[in-house]
Amino acid sequence: MNQKRIVFVQVGDYAEGYKRLQAGGAEDFFAQRYSVDFVGELALRDDVEEIVQVCISQDLGEEVLPNGVRQLGLVYRPEDGPARAPELIAMVLAQRPTHMIINSPVTALIRAACKAGVDVFPLLADSFRVSGIKAKIRYAWLAHTLRNPAIRWVTNRNLKASQDLERIGIPARKIVPFDWPAVVTPADFPVKTRCTRSQAPHLLYVGQVRVEKGVGDLIDAVARLEEAGREARLTVIGAGKIDDFERHAEQRGVAARVDFAGKCGHDQVLKAMHEHDVVLVPSRHEYPEGMPNVIYEGLCSRTPLVVSDHPMFGTRVKDGEDCLVFPAGNVEALVGALERLLEDDDLYAALSAHAEEACGNYLIGAPWGELIEHWLGATPEDDAWLADHALDSARFG
């Protein structure tokens, strides 16, 4: 039996999540326990010699966890690529991988691993729509790399993001859309019939706190609502440049109505979603969204959503049926959508009631764990399963 040495390259700190969950703590994000447990179970397989997690968001020392998974890490940001790419490549190849599952489109590492004879599986959650010559060159180089016959399959989160891979030049026959299992559903929450705080609605944003995610647009919307005589409160859950946005709220005169809660556990996020009146997903087009879990979770919470017209969202949610949609970056349109929702109880109740149907059409890709299992198997039967779930298959026709 050929023993596999599998290296996962990802942004998240696997060890921190594993230890927190083992201690009875809450999930940080959707399906975290599912993914942590899957990797731990993978380490127990007879054909697996070792699982190594390489974290690219923190400089971490080597650590072996009780489930046998070993972790180390190095900060690798896109802007540091030329400087730290050799260091990252050396770190990964030093683990002597036979297989590498990489969650970020780090082209230099993918190329180096292929050259070293490693079986590489790009398992992404990105879109590729940034304009400009530098982005086009970067996408062309990535597509050229992923077309390498040594890379048997490529996956991206959900259908639209997978179609983005085809758009930049990767054959549809080797792209397999993936998604997470439905660990939460709308059945977990009651239908909501109207905004409970019509005089001072409570708005919720969950995600990275940064300009491209539209956080500044939300603060501006709260200020515009106040100028129009409607008070609203905004809660922002997530990490990022919070100080900058606190100053922005002060400058707009709404600091007392914008609460920055920092990071929260997944259960707390779902509870907050249901308790608030509106869930907001205002991502601007320049942010490389795959398909954010926050939309699915918002639907599950039964709280109506107001989302931007980011290109990645359009195939999963429809304006007026699943949510309300506004042009990204257009604060006036955002305010208009909020006012429409908050003043129309019938619309509010309809969106909440429709959430179950919307969720039924949302998670359509191959299940994450099964996808990895079949890629690792690499038998004719496994390849047939993957081909049946590929972008050019009948299921996406």
C-alpha cells in the first residue's frame, strides 16, 4: 500500500480550532467541526502516513495534536508573495508531501509542488474578477498553472465561482464545484412576520471588517437613515480594521449607533442573525468572493437579507424572492432597499417564509469531504464520480 503524506495549505489555524472544539468551545464558522473532524479522521486511515497543516496566516512553531495532525505556519500575504514565496515553498516541500490540498491560489507554490511530483488539489473559495493589467496577468498565470495535466482536478466553492475558473481559462471538464453539508437549516428557526423594531431597526453585518466588504457603506447608510429621520442600529461582527471604521462612524455622527462586536462563535452569530431585523451582505465587486456562508446562514436564521449585486451572488439568490439586492457601493440604493423592507410587513414576512426554498437551491456542489475522498482515491470509479460532478456534466447543463 502506498502511504500518503498529505499537506493542507490554508489560511485558518487548524490547531486552534481543534483545541477549542475539543474543550467544548463553539465553532468559529460554518461547518468548522465537520472539517476539523474530517481531517482528524483522515489521519487515522491505514493508507495515510501523516497529515500536515500549513497555516499561511500566522508564523507558527511546529505542533503535533492529539489526533496526530501536525501543524506549522508562515505568514504569506499576496503583497508579500515575491519575498516569502521561496520560504513557503521550502516549508511545504520539507514535509515530503505526496499530496497537497491548497485552499489559496498561490501560483508559485502550486507550480513548485507539481514540479516536485506532488499530486496537487487546488480547493479554492475565490472569484477572479479584479480588473487591471496586473490582475489579468495573475489570473492568466494561475490558469496556465492549473491547466497542467499533472493537476487532475480543480475545485471552487459553488457554481458561480467555479464558472469563474472556466472564464479565466480552465477547462470545465476538470472543475468540480464543491459546497458544505447543510449542518444548519431554516427548520432550526421560526418564520418572522415583521420587523420587531420598526422605529429603530437592528441591522447586522458578519464578516471581515474592510472597505471592499462594504462596511463603510453600511455606516454611511445608517447616517443617511438618520438624516431622513429614521434611527437604526448596526452591529458589526468580525475582525479587521475596526479602529478605522470606528473613526468613520464618529465622522458621520453615528458612533453611538454602530457596535463593533469583534469575532463571535458560530452559534452566537446564528443567534444574533435571528435576533436582528436585517442581515446585510454589502460586498463590493472588487472583493474576490467565492460564495459566502453568511448568505446561507442568514437565510437559515429566517431574518431577511439585503445583499449587493456582487457577481458571485446572482445565481444563488434572487431579488424580491430570496432577499433584496442593491448595486454594490451605492449607499442611496442600499438605504432604499432597507426602507422598502422595513416599511412592508408583507414583503418582510414573505422573504422570511421563503428561506427554506431558497436554502434548498443554495448548496449544490459536491460535498467537501466526499470530494477529497474521491480525489485521494484516484481509481477509475473515483474519477467517474468526479466527472459526474464536474462543471461540464449533465447536472450543470
